[in-house]
Amino acid sequence: MGCGDSKPAVETAASGGGASGAPAIKTTTANESKNIEAQLAAAQQEEEGKIKMLLLGAGESGKSTIFKQMRLLYGTERSDEDLRMYGVVARSNIVVAVRKLCSHLRNLGLEEELDRESRENEDLEDGDHSSMTCRQAYDELMAYLVDNTATASAQDPTGGGSEDRRDWVGQSPRAGLAANND
């Protein structure tokens, strides 16, 4: 009643094949098995050493801020490249915020308040009158950031070419091609 050899297929394959023509099955040695088990144990220990945290919350609730703080406190040190990139981001955020503030001042018609405040400051006897007035500063910011009417020579504080600029923030390749042209 048998259909073929009654020996296990592993033994048949190990003996070079049998009368049944069973395909050869690769047997793992005890040494290979121990290596695989050691790798799995090491991976499991590494995974158990990690602390995982799920941060849930609405948008703008500070999830990214907590993550960044944890990285600062317990992560790797920041390279000069990372610091330059943070400088680019901070500078960009400041420019965007000042641009919005100046635009809102104009849209709300509060430019006259700047003139009034400048006059009040000039009337003070013990003030430093050598610096810019509020209105002068506002006009320059509007020319540079909102209206784009400032001339190229006025925009370069060094008075020289672009090779003379010492703007370390704009030297980061991750900042993009127009990092400082905002």
C-alpha cells in the first residue's frame, strides 16, 4: 500500500536523494542556529533599551517642541551645520514676522501713531536723539521687506560686494539657494 520510501525527507535529501526523488532540503547546523538566535537576542535587547513615547495633542499644542527639547537634552550634539540651519530658520521666522507686523500697521492705518510717538520722543530732554525714530525704522523695514523698493547698495550694509559679507547664516547648503533673499 505504500507510495514510496517511508524515510523522512530530510534524511533522504541528506543521503543524496532517494527512490522517491524528493528535492534536497538544506539543513541548518547547530552553529548557524545559535548565531541566528544570538542576533535575535541582541536585537531584542536593543529594542527593549529604547524608550518610546506617543505624543498626542491638537495642532500647535507643543508636541514638536517637546520632541526638540528631548533631542537637545538627551540627543547627540549639534554640528556647526545644524546650528547654521537653525540660524537660517530663526532669521526667516523673524523676517516673516516683521514683514507681517509692518503690513498690518499699514493696513490698520497706524502709521500716524508712529509719527506721533516720534514727535513725543523728540520732545523729551534726556533722550538719545542720535538714533532712528520709530517712523524712520518703519519706513526702512517697509522698503526692505514689504515694498522691495530699497536699492541694492542700501541693502548691503558692508558697502562692498557679496564676497565681503560675513553672513554665516546663509552659508548652509541645506538652507536652499535663496536663503538670505527674503
